[in-house]
Amino acid sequence: MADFFRYDFSDGGVVFVNATCILAEQWAELEDKLSALPAGARVIVTSRSLSDDKRWESLAKLRRAMSWGEVRVNIYQKTKYRLVS
């Protein structure tokens, strides 16, 4: 079984996250990992949204039926902008 916190997907082009059951603390950690994706990478997320900052361009906001009910689906593209801390 793979653990997404230990897996290096920083060179990914498309990442799908079924975030329906991810806890808030886990989501914050996962968002940090997603920020390492290259510019142009796309992230598809169910049930949650990525932080509203300049690193992500929202491409679509949809609702889709799943076996357990309807969920939000958000599609983002990583921008070239990098936050400076």
C-alpha cells in the first residue's frame, strides 16, 4: 500500500486526489506536497478545494455523481508563480 506523504510525485503532470475522507491536518500537508508540482501540472480534487492563492489557476468546478453521492470536483493548473516565504 502506498502512502501519498511518502511518494514523490513532484514531477507529476496530472494528480487525482479523492479528498472526501482526508482530515484537515492531512489536507494541509498534502497541499504543501502539491505545491512542488511543476508549472502546468494539473490537479483534480474531489470534495475539497486548493488554497486560493496565485500558485493555482482554477480550470473547472463541477459536481459529479459517485457511488456514495454527489461531490464537488475542482480542476486546477499549477502556475509559474511561486510564493516566497
